[in-house]
Amino acid sequence: MTIALLDQIHVYGGRRTPVVEAAEAAECGLACLVMVARYYGHNVDLNGLRQRMTVSMQGLTLRGLMTMAGQMCLAPRALKVEMEDLSKLKLPAILHWNLNHFVVLTKLSNAGAVIHDPACGRRIMQTTELSKYFTGVALELSPTQDFKPWEARSPVRIQQLWSGMSGFQRTLFEMFVLSITLQIVTFAAPFQMQLVVDQAISHSDQDLLAVIALGFGGLVALQCGIQFLRDRVILIAGSLLGFQVVGNLVRHLIRLPSDFFEKRHLGDILSRIHSSEPIRSAITQGLVGAIIDGVMSLVAVIIMFLYSGILTGVVLFSIVLYLGVIAAVYPTMRSRSLEQILASAKEQTNLMETLRAAVTIKIMGREIEREAVWRNMYAGVINSSLSVGNLQITTAAIQNIIGGLQTVIVIYLGATYVVQGGGFSVGMLFAFLSFRQTYTERMASLTNQLMQFRLLGLHLERLGDIINAKPDVSEEASVALDVKGGIEAKNLTFRYGAADAPILHKCSLSVAPGEFVAITGMSGCGKSTLLKLLLGLYQPDAGQILLDGYVATPSIWRSWRSQIGVVAQDDRLLSGSIADNIAFFDPDMHMGRVTAAAQAARVHDDILRMPMQYLSLIGDMGSALSGGQRQRILLARALYREPKVLILDEGTANLDEKTELEIANLISTLPITRIVVAHRPALLRAAHRTYRLEDGSIVARSNQQP
């Protein structure tokens, strides 16, 4: 059915709907909710709302979106809408898009529909194009009587990026002093021109001309020396700041919870880290430059007033016009810059996925299709770059027109003053034109820098997704826990998203020190999720985990994980030698332990048959290892640690039956706690106890049960 005509009069007409970019792969619905919530007065950002309302990797359904909106005191109304009835929607409204996405419709007119897309920013679409993606389902949101604005924003400040860096303020001061000295020397040039024209040339004084030339030649040498020192200081400061900023980001990044990486594309994470580069450049060059430009512009305009108030007024009027152009262009520039960043991140992610799956693509014979997908994405990057470039060229052209007209008017009026007499000499005109040139250039530079500073907010918002995420590794000293291997899970409940059904419900498991426990169950029933809870990688929604009788805390998790060995389904090898990977790049590698671990994992003989043996280079891509060899090296890596607890998640799934049986017999003899997830009988029969996970709960089963 279609919707009835709605009252279009509301009290939010002065508000704007912001564009909010989705950081996680499946949080477009949450991003749309943030856009509408901010329109109605909630002061929230994506990170703040994410902390209150988690979203699973499967994303939000319309029902889940309505539930979350209700929690924010926004009354949801889901509608089936025909294209001709879109104009009757109360805007902004959330639209279901292309069967797997959500966007926000903010405006509809004869010129087209304005769409805020969490994946690619602001878009203007014609109705015919809109109908290709709109599924006919819309969601209106309106404040309820109990509506109270939320405060859930965590803005990022630039100072957070270089925390822990000492001496940077002194370096900035040095750059400022050198820059101001350089500009003072530069200001001497117009006076040289005035002296040459009004004194040396008019009086044909060759000696004075030589003195002026020598004096200003010395100033040029001084200017070159100061410029050299300033550029060196900027280069060194930029390098130090870049190292500190990226170092702080990576340090924080690798301490974030595992679900942070599971919910994001690798290319997008790298793109966010690269957003630190414009900030570094703005601080080391733009900040000092903007201060100097502001000071020099003020000095220049004062000097120009001393020459001629009318001519200075013409110059100031042209600058005001240019500032108006920049102010008008800024919203479009910000929108197009965001589109460029998002398009580049998507293309980078696609290319990385293509390279990682190169063999799979070749087997499936999909090279042409995959290339076409990448070309389309790269064309989007080029088009967005052209869009930004065209806007910059247009702005520069308008600036040149304004500057050219200003020059013509100033020369005409200045020459008129010289012809009419009255104390305005040719040398003064030359000097004024030089100061005018300096002032115009400085103000144009200052204006551009101010625009870049405003655009930094875009990059800070992207970095905020990393900076505001809470690490799961405690910075406090870990508790000195002597792990015995006792693990107890009490009534664990866990769901991936706030609107999702729990995958584990009141799940309990007790493993005594030295016990061998196997867990089986249907694929997707939550076995790997349970192991990640027992590793502290996920936090339960309810229940608690005890480690050797201690309630698990971040500091205890850190100590406990340092004494266990794990082989997970998604484990990877890193670029390096086989020995490096088995020892996991231990700086105090013990080759005896490396060899013993490889022998225990039944991969030692395979390694000896390689040309470089334990020095053979491998990695997550480009290695010649089979799936079984890779899995056994991962098992050797876990055994190298001489763990007190061994946890395997399908750790023998790629092995032949004979090798699997040998490893099962080995594991059964280890005097440590062992927890394995398996389907095949070798490990299940070797375990002391076997459990089946079904319907979110643990059920004991007999080892003889098939």
C-alpha cells in the first residue's frame, strides 16, 4: 500500500542532515541512524552510538534499526512507498537500498534527490536512477514526547596524535622565528625598488645605485641562508612528527579488540592511517605558514594604508570577494574530498582482495570479471579526483580573475595619482604594487590554508574511528599469574549485535587443570565464538569466566595469554623464515625448541626436505607450503611456547588421517590443559570428555557416540 499525505510543517527546518561515513563493513544502518538522530538534535557520532548499540558483522535489519531508533526516543514508522509517493515522506528518511544497504533521503525536488550514502558520501540522483536502487521500503523517524538529546560524541583533537613527543613546541617556535625573519628580509625588496626609482635613477646617482645593489645583495644572501635553515627545520620536524603520529596510531591499533578488524576492510584501515599525512603536513608547514601569512598580511596592509587608503581599499575589496568564493565552495569541496577518500579506500580493498585470491580467481576463470570490477572502482577514484581537481581549477580561475581586475584597477588609479602629482611618486607606485602583490599572495595562501584546516576535520573524523576505539590490552602491568590450566565459564551469553539473537545462551563449561576436552557441533553453532570468549578476544554480554579460580580481567587475560598456545581457524603465517614463524619472531629464539616443536607437530621432515630448511622464507602470500604443512607449522608455533594450556580450533582439519592420528596421540600425552574444537573422530576419541554445542548451550556426550 502507499502512504498517506503527511504534514510537511515541522520545527527542524533550520537543521542540516550531516553526512556520516560508515567505518565498519556492515554498519550502514547505524550510520543512517546517526544522520537522522543528529538532524533531530542528538549530539552523537558513530563511535559514541556504536559503544551503546553494537552491530554484528551481518549488519542491521529494518526491525533492528527500528528497535535502536526507539531506544533513542525516535518513533519509527516503516512504510512501503511507491516512487510517485516519495515526495510525501517526512524527510530525512532512511531508504532500503539495492536490497543490502541503507541510505538517507534528505531532499527531493525537480532537480533530483539528495542522498546521503554511508558508503560514498553525498549524491544527487535523478528519479530514474533512484528507482534502480530503491527497494520501495522507507523508514520515517520522529521525536517522541520523551525525547531528550543524547550526548555521545568523542571528537579527536590534533594534540592526541603526537602525545608523548617532547621538544616539538620548541621546533615549532624555531620554524616561526626563521619564517618571520625571512619575511622581514623579504619586505625590504619594495623599499629597494622605491630607492632605485626615486633616488638613484631620478638623480642619475651611480654610486648610490651601487651601494643599494650591494646592500640588497647581502640581504638576498641572508634570505637564502634563512630559507635553507627553515626548510631543513621543516623537513626534520615533519619527519619526526610523521614518525610519532603514525607510531602512536599503529601502537593503539594493534591493541584494539579482534572484532575491530573483523568488521572492517583492510584497505579502509590503511586509508584511515594515511589520513594522518595531511594532518602532519598541515601542522609542520600549514600552521606556521598560516601564522606568518596572517602577520605579514597585517603588516602589509598597514604599510599600504600609509601609501594610499583608496588603493588599499580596492585591494581589500577584492580579498573579501575571494573569501566569499572560498566560503561558498567549501561545503562542495568537503563533500567531494570525502567521496575521493572513500572511493580510494574501496579500490584499495578490492585490489588487496584480488591479490590475496589470485589463485582462486585463476581457478574459477574470473580474471576478466575481477579486472572489470577493479577498473570500475579505479574509474571511480579517477572521477572523484577529477571532480576535486575541477573544483580547485575553477576556484583558482575565479581567484585569477579577481586578482587580474584588482591589478588593472590599482595600476590605473596609482598611475593617475602619479600623473596628477600630489606627492605620489613612480617609486612609491612600484613599492605599493610590490606590497600589494605580497599582501594578495599572503591572503590567498592564508585563505587556502584555512580551508585545508577545515578539511582536516574530515581526516580527524576518519582517524577518530581508530583513536576512539578502546583497546582490550591493559596498559597496566599484567598480574603475575602462574597458570595451572583451570578454566570455568559460567552462564555465558553472547550476541554479535544488540538486535541479534544470542549465539550462546547461559552456556557453562568447566575444564580442570591437565584435562583434555573436545567440543563438536554443527557448523555455525558458536564453537569458535566460545573459544574466542575463553581467550578473552570477545567479552560476554552476561556470565563470567574464571581462570584458575580468578575472575578474568584485562590484566589477568594478558598474563594468561602469554602462557598458552593457540591454533585458530584464521591464523596466518607472517613474512619471514620457517624458524621465525615457529618462534613467532622471538628475539631470543632457541633453535632446539624450534626443532622440538616441529618434530612434535610432524613437520620437521618436511622442513628438512626444503632447500633452505628452517631458513626457508614463507609468508601469508607467495609461500609454497601445502595447507597441511601450514597448519602443522601453526601447531609447532603453539607448542614452541611450551604452553600450560593448548587450544585448537579445527587445528588438524587439513591433515591426512595418519598424521592427524599421530598428532591426536601426541596431544593426548601432553601434561597440560587441552581444549579442541573438532569434527573428525581422532581428536574426539582421544579427549577425556567430549561436549556438543547446540542451541547455544553445551551438552555432554559419550566419546563412543558417533
